[in-house]
Amino acid sequence: MLNQVTDLDRVFHALSDPGRRLMLERLSEGPASVSELGRPLAMSLAAVVQHVQVLEDSGLVRSQKLGRTRTCRLNPATLRSAEHWISESRGLIERRLDRLGEYLAESAGSPDPGPAGTAS
Amino acid sequence: MLNQVTDLDRVFHALSDPGRRLMLERLSEGPASVSELGRPLAMSLAAVVQHVQVLEDSGLVRSQKLGRTRTCRLNPATLRSAEHWISESRGLIERRLDRLGEYLAESAGSPDPGPAGTAS
DNA sequence: CGCATACTCAAGCGCATGCTTAACCAAGTG
DNA sequence: CACTTGGTTAAGCATGCGCTTGAGTATGCG
């Protein structure tokens, strides 16, 4: 719950690249080799390897080498932790907005009394 | 569904910074001013403004200036689109793993028949 | 064996990011 | 009015990121 923060850094950063997301989408349909992941991407194999490394460092992907090919597979648990962070924040504010809506509906006409609370 | 991709770039990139996530958590409890968002962050106001700019470009945050203070508030819709992308990928692979589990339970002993499909 | 395949590693390059300081402006406050 | 507070903008700098090339290693195949 605390050092997960730095984990989230890596996860969201990994997710912020369209090429890496494409790899993940591919991986969500089943395991794949490194060169297979990079095939639709128009870049050198070395670059693909670096992307895979980012994904693996983030925990989104795990891989193992069998013979001379490295097989990657998605790790849903890490994906879930990112999803969890988002849904927490989103849930929080949506509940807040709901309550605000009710409040405004009840006492229509009054301005927001104190949205931020401690305003120094 | 298509040009959302570049939007997701910005959203996930915005989420990849711990300071920005802290701002979002703050914002999920209600609107706040720029200097208020930056108070716990140990950096100059100018830097905070730049972070807010990133959040706003991503669509995660909207703001309006009233008097001399800019008030920021969270936009749950954008948060939801990021959550949606993740849950899609995660759902896909978890269903796949479930099916694989059933398959392995039924015909125990057989190897995976063809996980990637088109292996060229 | 020789040759292709599938990476792996290191160095380097250009550009973006994250921050700083400094100057500036506008809005409240005494 | 002077002064402070809150924010904006621009310039500059250090670091990191994404990619390349080039060389090397290990595996599979005929």
C-alpha cells in the first residue's frame, strides 16, 4: 500500500506508450515471442527488447527463455493494481459529486459552502 | 475507439508521476487551487503549474480561473476511459486463462495446442 | 560443419521532461 | 496608495527516453 506507489509509476509509464499497449493487447490473446510482439511495430529488434524490458520491470509482463526464444505472457495481477488505483479515485469523486448533486437538489439556490475544507 | 489511442498516451503519462497522482487524490476529495495542490510537493509554483498543465492536457482535470485563483477539479470521464482500457485487456486474458485452466483440467497431460495462432 | 535465427548488450544520438530562476501581471488587503 | 498573494510566462539546464547501429552469443537446421 505504500511502496506500491513507485510500482504504479512504472506501470503507468509502461502503459503510456502506444507500442507497448499494442504489445499488451497482443499478449492478452496469448503468449508471444519478442520478435512476434515487435512485428507490427516498424522498429529494430533491439528497440522491441527494450520495450519488453520496460513492461517486465513494471510487472505487467513475465517472460521465460526456452531455447533461443523468449516467451512473454501478461500478468493480470499488475494490471489489476493499476485498475484498482484508478477506480478508487474515480469512485471517490463520483460519490462526492453524487452527494453534491443531492445537496444542490435539496437546497436549490445556495452556493457551495466549503468545497476544499482547509483553505489555510 | 481509434483516435482515443493518443488520448490514452497522455492519460497514462499523466498518471505515471507520483506528484501528479497525489494531486489527483487530493482532487478526488474536492476542488482545489493550484498552490493548494502543490503545497505538499516541495517544488516551485511554476513547476506545479506545469504538472497541472499536463493533467489538463490529458483531460483528467478541468480548471477555471475565478479572480486570481485557478480552481481545478477532477474529470471522472477521462479516468473512466483509462480504467476501461485496462479492464478490457485484463478481462480478455483472465477469461483466456480460465478456459486454459478448464482445458488442462479436462485433458490433463497435453501441452498447449496453439496459443499464439499465427506463428508465421 | 556452416549458416540463419533470435535475441543480447553497449554506445551514442536527438528530443522530451522536470525542474529551476527571474520577470511579470492581476487581484485582494491594509 | 503600497504590499502581498496567486498565477503565468520564458529561458535554460540536467536528466531520461526511444531509438539506432554494431558487435556478440546461443540455438536450431541442413
